[in-house]
Amino acid sequence: MKYCNQCGGTVELRIPAGDSRERFVCVTCEVIHYQNPKMVAGCVANYQGKILLCKRAIEPRSGYWTIPAGFMENEESLPQAAARECMEEALASVEIQSLLAVVSLPYAHQVHIMFRAHLAEPIFGVGEESLEVGLYDPDDIPWADLAFPSVEYALRQYLADQAAGVQNVHITDIDRPAWRKSTII
Amino acid sequence: MKYCNQCGGTVELRIPAGDSRERFVCVTCEVIHYQNPKMVAGCVANYQGKILLCKRAIEPRSGYWTIPAGFMENEESLPQAAARECMEEALASVEIQSLLAVVSLPYAHQVHIMFRAHLAEPIFGVGEESLEVGLYDPDDIPWADLAFPSVEYALRQYLADQAAGVQNVHITDIDRPAWRKSTII
């Protein structure tokens, strides 16, 4: 950030009065530009025991597999965001069910929130941000080619809960994965 | 938002190619300025059956009561954010325990995530953003003077779970409260 989005003045990094962290502050109008983590909402969508997966067509991690998930928008709820992302990436209309996982990723300035979802009919397609979309038997999940550690976490917790006949909520923190070498978000 | 924080050019609201929503886009450098919901992390902190509450010293809702809670910062996890806010607002060092509530507030462009927490000793104080801080018996919670609907939701779910001897995770959406007349976030 170099300029104030309110007045166009230049910003500098400084600790505002009463604060303990450096913020971008406008040297002209004094507005403080806070920067906060973003939320990603997604779902493990199940159709008759098979799980909906998408191969990503965009960076980061183009060519790797994910559950439908993406940045939450203003003026929607978390379940709405998860269902919208499933429609955008997999052209699939799902019913969002229970909360599955809440994953903090401090290095990425993100929190990923994943739900269980029900796909009533095997109707789906390849959204603009996907290269392929399919329903996968749990034994055929491409574990070595998953896009993000939060996706692996959500899928593993989902399957473990299913095997145990429970539906728990799982919360964890995940450190920077090896492929994420840059400190730039 | 009037100016691009990257190049200082003016921004305009338009739907970028491949998108479906209006975004602030810089007319000079074409950078898209996405705006996403913010997360608030908080906790219901318990010391021998009493709950830590703070009377707010800042707007919005100055003079009303809340559990310790505030905006999550970059490079921290949700439990770290909840513990930090408890230290800042109530000068109390808590152990964050289980996830209690995940509340979407679409009107406010926020998601509030509340935890159960344990206060080992009755050591607390009045942080800079608080007017009063105290430990309250559940019968003495000032229900009519709570600052935010998510605070009431978290407290009611906490007490109901405690009465039932369970620790569930509660997820809900909350509409704009009556006192929030402005559409400005």
C-alpha cells in the first residue's frame, strides 16, 4: 500500500496512538488503513458416498485439486458463501449441512471454514476457475495433488468422522506449506 | 474508496471481466480492490462459574456490555486473536478452550467467532477500550444492555450448553439489530 484510498495522499507505516501494531496511516488525512485476515468458505459435497472435487484452473496451485472453496464476499453468510463457491467452481447446487472445519492460516492471513454439504443429484460441471470437476470415491482422492493443506485437513476429518459415525467440528492452525516459499500473500 | 492504494489513480465501480460483482477498479493501473468480511474473535471466559464481561469505552455501542472480542489481526490464529482481545480489553490471561459459536453478520460484513475460555485466577483489569470489567454470576448478566446480538447469542448458547452438560458448536446468521440504523459499516 502506497496511497490513501480516501484522499490520495501517501501512507506511511507507523504505530497509531493507543495501538501496538504498525499500520498504514495517511500522512495527509490521518486515516488508518487496517489490514485483516480474509475468510475462505468451502464444502465437502457428498453424492451417494462420492465427493465433489475440482482441479484448479487459476493460481495459486493451478492444476491441483480442491474442494469447492473461495473468498467470502460482503453481505453473505458463511453457508451462503460456501454454496456460491460450489456453484461457481463446480456448477453444482448443494445443500450446506453441518460445520466441518475451522482452519487458521496465520502465514496466509486467512481463515478457511469448511462445511459438509449434500448434492442431491449428480449434476455438476466445470466452472470458469476449474479445469476438471468430478465425483470421487474416497479411495480415489488424489491426496498427493491437493491444492491446499486446509483441503487435505477437511477431507481427512470428514472421512474419519464418517467412519466413526459422528459429525464433529474440527479446529486447527496450519503452518506455511513447503510449496509456499514466498512471504507475499 | 476513491483512490487506488497502489498507484494513487482514481477508482471506479465496475464488474471486472469474469466476475459477477461490482468492484473498485483503478482506471490507471487496473488493479481490482476486493473488499471482504472481517473476522471478530472473542471468548466467554469462566472463573469458578462467573463470566468475564466488559463495558465498552469505544463506539460502536460505548457504554454497553460485551464479552472480550475484537478484530482478528494478520499473522495470528483465531484462538490467539481471542486470547489477545481478552488481554487488551480485560487485562486477563485466559486459556482458550473449545469453539462455541460461529456467527455470520452479513449486514455488517463480519463473522464473529467465539470460544469458551478458562480464567485460572480472578486477575483482570480495565483495558483501554473498556469502562468497567467484572466477573458476573450468570443470573446477573445485563441482558438488556449487551452491546451486540452475537454476544447475547454466545452467552445464551454457553449457558444452555453448561446446563445440559455439553459443549456444542453453534452456527447462526444474525440480521441487522434495531439500533443499527445506518447502512454504513
